[in-house]
Amino acid sequence: MSVALGSGASVLVPTSQRQAAVRAAWAEQQRAAGKSLWSTPAVFTFSQFAEKRLLEQWAGANQPDALLPMGAEWALLRELRGSGSVAEARALLAAVRLLHEWRIPRSSSALSGSPEGDRLLDALALLDTQSRKLGRKPLRAWLGELTPANELHCAGLQGLAPLAQETARPTADRIEPDHECELSFRPASRTLQAMRQLAVTPPTRP
């Protein structure tokens, strides 16, 4: 991974924790080399990479930004009929994303029959309606439009949800399995060793 970062390639990691660990390990390597200034390595979570790539594609084709931000979805769910707390809106948005990311059926027959399922169906209908009205779609709805990026390496792809894996594989130049994605940095301290451990520990799936 250090070779990829050193060449300016982008590296895709499954979690924000691993992203922070890789960046910290890279910074320590730069300090060990006697540097006082260096560029932040291009390490991204899947959502960060996908959004960045979409915006690049649209800009390159002189197309308008058609992304519906997650914050806008959350605001819409706050307006859902009979909406409760902020926590409920967040929980509904998390459930909506989970349905898409893990390919869970979203039909009425699959979700109805309980107060929670009916509430989730209402949330899905509201988001779909508002998306059409605004002419914008959330990130998950644009993933099929992603084109390959230059020099993209994926580390620990197994930790991603199925939708993210299916999207990332065709765009990546190199995919490193969990047991091979250790940073090839020489440990300079116990802190770096701990960061390296964190960087390669696969996340626990829900």
C-alpha cells in the first residue's frame, strides 16, 4: 500500500477508522524520513470515493451536479408525517441505506406488516417522490454510473457491503485482500505498530 500512496494513487478502505490509521501511519513514515511537509495521502472510504468520482465525471462532461446530499434526505425525513425525534429520522435514513447496500427487498410484501416496516415504506416513498421533484438522486442511486478511476487500489474490500463491492471491483486497478493489505512501512514506534494493526483489522459485519 505504501508504494501505491507514494505514487499518488488513490486507496479505497472500508471504514473511516482504517482511513485514519493509514493516514497516521503515512504521516509517521514521512516524519521518519526527515520530512516536515507532505501531501495528505489519497485514502478514501467508499462513499467519499464514489461522491468524488461522480463530481469529477459530471464536471468533465459539463453536466450539473445532480447529487442529493445525505443531509437533504435527513431533512426530508424530519418532515415525514407524524415524525418523531431527530433520532428517528437518523434511524430511518440508516435503514434506507441498509436496504440498498445489502440488497434487501424493498417491496410492500417484504416490509409491511409491522409499525416499523410501514414506517420505513413511508420513508422510502417520501424520498423517492422528493428525488423526482428535485431532479436529484442520492449517492446510492448513482453508483451504476461510476466509471473507472485512474490508479485506484482497494484494501480490505471484503469489509464493504455487497453493493459497494459490486461497484468498486470494476473501477479498481488492484484489489488487495485483508491478509495482504498491511502497510509496508517499517515500524518506527509502538504508536505506528498500533496504527498498522488498526489499519488491517477487518471490520465486524452487522
